[in-house]
Amino acid sequence: MTEQRGSAGWLVGIDVGGTFTDIIGLDRATGEIRDGKVLSTKEQEHGVLEALAAIGVEPAEVAEIVHGHTVGINALLSRAGAKTALLATRGHRDLLDIGRMHREFGDRFYDPTWLRPHQERPIVHRRDRIGIPERIGYDGTELLALDEDAVRTAAREFAAQGVQAVAVCFMNSYRERGHERRAAEILAEEIPHAYVQTSDLYPVTKEHERTTTVALDAYVGPAVVGYLQRLTVALEERRFGGTLWIMTTNGGVATVQDAGKAPVFQLVSGPVGGVTGSLQLARESGKRNLLTMDVGGTSTDVAAIVDAQTPLTDLWTLETGLTLTLPLVDVESVGSGAGSIIGPNALGQVAVGPKSAGSNPGPACYGRGGAEATLTDACLLLGVLQPDLFANGRISLDVEAARTALARTGEQWGLSALELAEAAYQIACEDIAAKIRTISVYRGLDVREFALLPFGSAGPMLADRVARILGLDTVVVPSTPGQFSALGLLQSDLRTTRAQSLMVPLTADNAETVEAEFAAMERSLAEELAAQGVELDGLAFDRAVFAMYRGQTWDNRLPLAPGPMSEERVPGVVADFHAFYQDSYGFSAAEIPVVVSTLEVTAVIPRPNKVPSIAAETGESLLGERDLRVPGSGETVRVPVHVRERLAAGEVVDGPAIVSEKFATTVVLPGRRARVDPDRLLIIENQD
């Protein structure tokens, strides 16, 4: 890594969202904390520099930057990625379209004209997918040699068509990757400018999911790699000599060099930062069961934290038929964010999102040319948002512009501006509550054992209502909720994950084979990190197996306790799998042998960046009184407005009330009470 300059003492987390770019900085020498928020920019590297300027820190003063961005996910959602081609085993080029024949429930479940999202908006058009004669058997043996001439011919066709990226994914290549690697070499010879990705990215079973993962990486690869290169250059031009870390989907950070090898691992890096911060809060506060609710400008991301453990999954579906298979924090999204546009859904009813006004032009009340009504406009008209306090006073909100946009939109339903605003607020809260149920109630969790943790600038203004819908007693609003994801980035450990499919029975006879594979993967990871200049102090490895009953075609991820795999340990791991299956599916089959399909290793290096709580400011917390249309009541009442930064530990605010801070607003409903705990968390509970 680049040698850090002696004067560099700031640690900085920067999270780019759809509307705002959030930043939080910690001066390691003095303990000073600075936070800020700027509107996101199309060229996100400019937004990073503007965010640093917003907190008054020069790049040359920064020792470490931890960064979560949206370049890849933006390219994917808007279908603005690279012109991408696919090399598949002959006869299998339609895997992307066929998928697993699933279709989700919804308005169009019985619609005979329905097409899979990839057929309607393909990331790789069928004309750009070519089948290559070759075949690896299930056991890794070569059944048909790679036709190198066919690969070269395909490469020349791609070059003539202006292809920018190529995905290479052959059948059973997770067992033997020689064919894919040779095809990649030929592509590099014939199209040296193209981005090429193979199953080396994450060589595991599940042919469809592995193909979509490799294809999605190729699709977003040029945009993400180009962005990381531009960002690195922009920082270096301003004398940044520290370390740039990139947040990845597995809940940790990676070096910028490692991140550039697998752009698809960064698709949801921002929301993952929020979950990482939530885990830290869960462990420090003792509130170990949390339902997180990250409300940004474009969407809301939710996750369930059980016993302060990272919620991980190996499958994440972007759209029906576009499923990633890789280690990632289990976060789900709903298109109800603060900038979500209010309009009719497919049935003509009032809906909030999924289309968003973004940062440009933004909500109508921003005065940047936006004319469509958004949830932000609704909250402003309801009195939830204060026009003179928004974004620490840096953005003055136009109430009349919001009223005009809402009135115009409400005409189609015969609703006044205020009626539509109240309806939109309630609908957004119901949508978020429904999404939270999918990661809690629908997975067998008792929500009464959880507290709701809202963050993102818009999270606290909706949270108490969402909690009431869900039947939750407690809401925990963290300090600086508007920058909470950036704070999570700052506190994230380095985590690098590798996997290898094996397909062997989990028996004492195979324990030595499994242990040898684990050890080889760990040596390889340590060597890779050392080659990138990473200090290996504190290096530890987390292991997991993907296992299934013999005869099944679908596996499940099972984390392993520390320690080598040995003959003596195997019976305990098998018992753990049976218990996991019983808990997950309501039954187990102890009489059926267990098969290990994949081994997974994550290298973890702690980054102990403890961020202290911000001390309360002096002065009276009560700012005054404002009119508030109390959500869910249909009544407008005068409520007190408190400045959160001036609320000391132990202070109590009875609802209905508004608690305003620099970059967020908390609504406390009637019958509820907000108190400041010793860690300066704002705890909302029922009044006695």
C-alpha cells in the first residue's frame, strides 16, 4: 500500500446514496468527529471530494478512507452497463433467460404476456451469447476438449460488434477451471481492451446462479473499475497518501486492488455499511436483536440482526431470474425512499416509488427543477420536516412548491395536497413494514423480541409509525443517523472471502481432504493479502461449509466454529447440520448422509476504529413549537421541536414531538416517549 504521510491523521467513511453522499470523519489524534452530507453527483468521485470539503478535511490529511458507492448497482438498475457478451458451454447459452422457472407473486402472476426481467431488459443479449464446444464432467474430468478456434472466432465477432466485457462460464468449471482460464487468455489476445471475468470470481455449484453472477460482474465491471481508477487518481492529485478501502457485500472492506478484481462484490456496499454499524451498536448497547431500517433517498434497506450476529446469505436476487451466488450481508430493499415519487400503481392506487427523483432534479421542494411530488414533499407539508432546519440549514425547502406538486398529483384521486401527503406517508410506512416482515416474521422470528433501528436521514421520521404497524415496543435511533452507514464503513474489518466447491460426503474418511482444502485456501488468501501490502497482524479465518442431504440439489450455508476439521470433529458438524435443518425447515433427516458441496473461507483482519459518542451541546434543547399533522390520526396539533444535539443523557421528550438534528428528524407519536440513554441513543418507548 502507499506509504502514509506523517501528517495524515483522519479516518473517513464515505457512503454514496441515490440522493446524498454522507461522510463522517474521526481525527485519531484528538478524537474530533466531523460529519456532513452533500448531494450525490453523477461522477461519484466528484461527490467524494465535495464530501471531504464539506467537513473541512484535505485528502492529504487523511490516513484511511472507507468507501461505499453505487456505481455498479446504478449501472445495473438503469441497464447502463457495458456491452457484454457471454461464452457458455455449447447448448447452455440460454441459462440467463430460462433461470429456474420461478416467477414471483404480484400483480402479473397470472399474466400470460409476462416476461422475465432479463428477457425484457437483458444484460447480455442472446445474439451476444455463444456456445463453445467443451465439457468438464461433474468430477472435474475433461469430457470434451476446449475448441480454441471457436473461442477465437467468437472473440473476433465480439470485437467487431464493439463488445466491452465478456463473461466466461462453462459447465462444471467450479471443479476444473482450465477451460475457462484458457478461453480468457484467448479473449485477452483478441480483445485486449475488453473486461473479462470467469468463474474464478466465485467457483461454486448452481450453474444458473454462477452464470448470472459472472455475467453481472462483467456487465458492471468496466464502470466500477473505471470509477475506482478515477477516484484513485483524483485523490492522489490532491496528495492523498493513505489507504483507500472499498466496502464489499460480505460485511467487510477490501483493498482497492482486490475490489477491482470482483466489482459485483460491491453492488450493495452502502447498505452493507449500515448493517455493519448496526452490529457494532448491537454489541455495545446490549440490544442484540435489531430490525434495521435504512431509509435513503431512493429506497429503504432492511435486515434482521439476531443475537448481534451478521445476517449472511449466499443468494441475493436483484430481479426475478437475476440471482447472485456469493457471500453477502442479507439486506432486502423496497422502493420507498424519501425521494420516491408519488403516483399511481398498476391498479391506479396511490403508491410511493419505486421511481425516485434522485438528487437531480430532486423533490419539488428542493427548488432544483423537480415537479413531481415525492415523500419528502409529503413530509414537509405534514410538518414532519422543518424547512429551515433541513440538512443542517444548507438546503432551504420550498413548502409552496411541495404543496403545488402534491395538489397536482392528488387531482387524479380527488385528494387535496394535505390528504395525499398523509396517504403517502402512511403507504410508505406500510410498504416498509411489509418488507421488514419478509426478513423477520416470514422467517419465523418473533418481532416482539426485537427493537427497530432506523437510520439514513429519513429513517427516524418514519420509524415510530412503522414500529406501531409492526407491533414493536422499542425504537432505537442512533447518534448521527444520517451518517450511520458511513459510520459503519469506518468501523468495518477487512474481510476477503474465497470459496471452492468440493462435492464429498461429510464423513470421517473425508475429514483430511476437507481440512487440506481449507488450509490451502487460507494460505492462498494470506499470500494475496500480503502481496497487496496488507499488514497481517490479527489475521484470522472464518470457515463455513455448504451442505445438503444426499440426493438434494440445493445446499445450505453452515458456519463452522474455529478449529481444524478432523475425524473426531465430523460427527459434531453433522449434528449441527441436522439441528440447522430442523430450525430452518421444521424437520431433519438424520438417517440420510450429509454432503459438503462447497467450502468457504473468509480472511478477517480487525480494524479497531472505535468512534466515540458525540458529547451533548450546551443550551436549551426546546427550539419552539410547530404544526404537525400527526401520522395516522388525521389531526393537526402544535408540538414541541427539540434539538437533539442539546439533549443530555437522561432527558425525556414526551410525544407527540419532533426531535431535529443536523441531518435527520425523529417523530415521536402520541402515547410514546423518547429518552436519551448514557450512550446518547434516542430510545422511543410507550409512556407509562
